[in-house]
Amino acid sequence: MPKLDVSVKQDTIDASRAAASAAGMNLSNWTDKVLTEAAWRQRFSRSAERERQLGITPEWLAGHKEDVEEQRAAG
């Protein structure tokens, strides 16, 4: 496990502890949840950027879905 040297302000810890408590969690579980969500957001962001670079837009996806559905109906 890598050594992490992190400095966090007490106000941040207190706010996180309060948010965790409100969600019925302890600070450790809350931290795991927040970090996991951040990792997924980052992964999604990279994926969205790759799709943008390839020209895959919501409109393109909708058209592709329609084409697939037409092929299924015909076949």
C-alpha cells in the first residue's frame, strides 16, 4: 500500500464526519464511498472525452439505436 501524506483541515474532517453521521455511516465508510464515487466520475469523464474525440454524440447514439432496432425488427 502506498504511503499517503495528506493534510486535511479540521473543518473538513468535521463536515465529513457530520455528513457521514447524517447518512448513518462512520467517517471511514464515508471516505471510502466518496473516494469510490470520485474514481468513477474520473473514469466516466475519461470515457466521455474519448467518445467526444471519436465523434460519438448523444444524437449519434440515438441514431445508432434506431438502426439496431430496425435491424432486429427486420430480421
